[in-house]
Amino acid sequence: MKILILGGKKFIGYHIALEAEKKGHTVTFFNRGKTYPESLPQFEVINGDRNSDIHRLRGLSFDAVIDTCAYFPRQVKNSCDVLGKSIGKYILVSSVSVFDLSITGINENTPVSGFDYKSEEISNETYGPLKAAAEKTLLEQLGEDKSLIIRPGFIVGSRDHSDRFTFWPVLMNETEKMYVPETGDLPIQFIDVIDLAEFIILSAERNYKGNYILTGPEKPYLFKKFILDCQRIINPECEILFVSDDWLKEHGIEKSEDYPLCHNEEGVEGLFQVDISKAVKAGLHFRPLKKTLEDTLRWFYSYKKNGSDLAVGIKPVEMNKLSQ
């Protein structure tokens, strides 16, 4: 297949391109060339801003377009206007944020929470409705047979610059004792970016249509179990002490800022409790957590010196001070 990736090489697009190459497909990128332009030199790149230069793709034909960076419905409309008649399938990477995340058990049949066709800024309030409007625009422009919507949950792994997941193995790797908030039966869901890429390419090969929610693992998973698995895999010598909210307050620690992902946020209780059975039946596979953690650590230390450079959360040196 000839595949066009709308978006850069920073994270998702990078892994989608490698998976496509592994399966024998030809990949072309369309992006501004501002982030990691030196990466993946084996692939053709057409430079341009999708907001103003999408016309540069006119006249080109592809078996599949994979849109990783559409945040506004007008971007999808413009892409369809230029490419719609010369492509086989348009795969839009959307988000589970199109749903009302206060609901648990969300699946592909759950109605989206609303559409936003007017906002020009992305915020926590507009992100989901803008994505939903982009999805609807795709279906209106190309119809169901030529459209596929992928709705990932929390994406993790190599090249994840947010460090929200990365925080935990890095902290585990650089401390001898960790004070971790007691999370009880708090669930967590995430998908390795490589698993996401594999499913997207599989869906292109099999000409899937409709929409799929992609996250994992396959079975329900508690955050506390995730911490203990990190300890087992990354640093069995690290002592884990689960502490109460009162203990955190006494030590001047703000849980929501210092410990990513491990707290209940009002209104998003369903974020880590979605139903992925449709994608599993369609071929979604899950890499072992060990590989995800090892790849994540390897990537982090390839571009940052140590845990002091984490983008979020309490730093290892601060954690170590709590033990003194």
C-alpha cells in the first residue's frame, strides 16, 4: 500500500511509519518539518502546513491516509477536499475524549458528548468536542466506507514526551524508597504506542471501517498493581510505601501535581474504564508491560540526563529527601 501520514515524526507518526515499513508498505509524510526532521530519512516527506499548504497534495493518490494531527473539523474538511477522490481509506486518529468521560463502560456505541465547530483554541473543554466534530466531518465528506475512526486512550511508550507514564519507571529506577499515594481500587488503562501503530496498519490492510476504541491492557488493571509491577520489573530493591492523603499534606505534597495519573479526577471517572472488546476481537494485541517499560526508559535516557529532567511530577532527588 501507499500510505500518507498527515503529521510529524515526534511520537505516533514515527511508530506508524516504522510499522508500515515492516509490513512492506510505502510511506510519505506531510508535515512542517519542524520536529525531528532528521528522523526516519528513508521516508519521503512533503513539507507544508496543513492549515495553508494542503493543496500541495492535490493530484497525489494513496491507498490510505492516516491523519494523526487533526484537531479542528476544518482541517479534516480541507484534507478531504484535496485528497478524497484519490484515496482508498481515510483513517482519523481521534480520542476517547469525544465521550462523556464521567461514564464508565464506554464502548463504540456510546454517543459522543457533543460537537464543536467554532472554537479556534484547544483546551480541556474544547478538545473532545472538536475531535467529535472532526470525526463527523470525515463521515460527511467521505462516507462510512472510506472512513475509519481510531479513538485511543492514554498513549505511552517510546518517544512519549509528556512523561506522565514515564515518570513512574524513571522514579522507580532512581530511588531506593518511594512514597506512593494509596490508590485503593483506582483503575488505569493505557496503550503502548507500538500496539496502537500495529492496529492502525492492520486496520488499513483489512480495510476496516467504523470506529474502534484502543487502550489496554486486555483485563482490568489497578493502579496499585501497576506500581508493584514497575517495582518488580524496574527495581526490585526499591522499597514502596503507600501513604495516605493526610501524610502527603503533612509533607507539603500536592498529589495531583507531584504524582501523575494516580488520583481520581471528578468528571473523568470513565477515562480508565472503557470497553475495548471490539478492538481485541479485531486484532488488537498487547506487548508485555516489561517491554513497554524498558522501551520507555531507554528513550527517556536517550534524550534526558536523569529524573531531574522529568516534565512532570516530584523529582527523584526530592523523593530521596523524604527518606532522610
